[in-house]
Amino acid sequence: MLADTQAPPPDARVAEEHRRRGVGECLVHLTEREVLMVRLRYGLDAHEPHSLQEIGDLLGVSRERVWQLEKQAFATLRRLRQSTVLAE
């Protein structure tokens, strides 16, 4: 038997899957537009991270509005965390 030295260790794969599920569960508390913006901004779901300007161009809004949406999304997530919805 030969070990695959290129593959990540099983515990790392499990941790990554757990993180992805946790992020997905958090995003259900956001609006559709906020979710899209967060996914694009941080490169979730195999996307490359995009700049505020790139996202603004895609959504047809200014980069300032994208920044406001990002700020709003994280404020919502902070409130959820404080209310123990996301405490785990």
C-alpha cells in the first residue's frame, strides 16, 4: 500500500467540511443579496475572492453599497452569535 502524500489528512478534511457546514448554516440568516455578496467577497463555494468594485459591477451598485451590505451582513451575524443562535 502506498500513502497519498498529496491528499490532506482525514482530520483536516473533516474539519474543513464542518467549517463549510457552519458557514452555510450562518448564511441562511442573511438576505439573498447579502449571501451572494459574502460568497463573492470571501471566495466561498470555489469562487475566487472579489474586490468591492468587482462585486459592485456584478450587482449593479457602487462599491460603497457593497461595503454597506458587507457591514450589515456581519452585524446580523454578530447579533445572532450574541443571541446564542451561533454560539456553537
